[in-house]
Amino acid sequence: MCARVRRSGVGRAHRVERGGRDVIPAWLAGLAIWCLIPSSTTARRQELFGRPTSGSRIDPAVMAAALTPVAAFVVLGLPLGPLLGVALAPVVHRSMSRLETASARRRSAQLTAQLPTALDLMVAALEVGRPPVTAFELAAAATADPLGVDLSLVAGRLAIAGDSEAVWRSLALDPSLAPVGRAFRRAAASGMPVAHVVSGVADELRRERRAARRERSRKVAVRTAAPLGACFLPAFFLIGIVPTIIATFRSFSL
């Protein structure tokens, strides 16, 4: 009976250990998915209007670096797993930070491409006498993400704000929507029609985008010149230089 009890205890301990090791990968997978999910509109609202809270989202790069030793321990065990995980943690953090930077650049490019058309929609609403909050709502409904979400957040803030000037100041500090905030502030300060000012901003953004595309085209031409030259240089050397050298040596030998 004692042997049976010992076997039963060992079996339970083995099942508990195996169950714990089975839970760890699932836990790590859940945390990884949580890190990859984009932040909610609450975080974007805090970014737009400058009201951070204590419950802000943990940096995914930091979370991934912290989980690297745990994942290495689950895969490799002791003692190699934790040591390798600690060594790889800085590399994981740097890689995740680069991914986040690339994602931010893509989002900024999308906003830049969407903003002039959204401003045209707002101008159409403003020209028929709609208030700014309605213009933002209509533009948000007709604009795809990510700009549509930002415009809807601004519309919600305008609907509850007692002072629209505070909303324009907040927008003027945002890198993506700064032209919108400056346009409404300039119209309020100068007394000019809002639709006219916003239309001018949309035209200016289009000109800037065309200039940026031309600049990128010139940079591509400059960057491709060196590789093309490196490709043609061996052929030029073999066809133009080598025969000349051979002919020179032959003339000396004669």
C-alpha cells in the first residue's frame, strides 16, 4: 500500500508539473497576441488630447524582451534556456522597437494620404452651413481607418467640449492632424470663412505630397546609380581596359 501511495503521489506531482509546463506556453502565446494587437481608441484619444492615465498600455518591446528568458526556459530548460534568453532579450527588444517604428511610419503615411480628401469632405459640409462637429462626423463616416477613427474622436471631443479652441490647440500639437488644428485656429483668429481656410490647407497638403513624391523619385535615381555603376564597371574593365593593356604588352614584346 505504501508503494501504491508513493506511486500515486509521484503521478500527481508529475501531472501537476506537466500541467504547469503546458500552461506556460499558452500563457506566453496569449501575452504575445496581446502585444501584437494595436492599441485601442482610448490610447489614441489620450495621444490626441493629452490626457494620459495610469492604466496606459505596456510597451510591447519591453514585454517581449521580458518574456524572452521565460520562453527560452520553456523550450530549452535549465540551465541553457534562461542564459540564452537573457542574452537574446536586448536583440528582441531592438527588433520589436524597429517593428513599432515601421508601423508608426506606415500609419503616418496613410494619414498623410487620406487627409486632403477628408478635408475636401469637411469643406463641402462647412460650405452648406454645417457646424465643425457635423463636418468632422460626416468626414469620419466617409473616411477609412486610421484617419476615420481620429476624426470621429475629434468630433466626439467637439460635441462635449465647451471651448472648441482647446480642441484646436490639442490638434495643433498632433503630428498628423496639426494642419487641421492650425486651419481652424487661423480661421477663428482672422475671421475668414472656415471652409476657405480648410480648402487652402487641403490644396497645400496635396502640393506637399506631390513634392515629397518627386523628392523620393530623385532619391531612388541617386540610390540606383551606384549599384548600376558597380554592375557595368566589370564589363567596362573587361571590354575597354583589358584589351588595351594586352595590346600594350604585345607591342612591347614585339
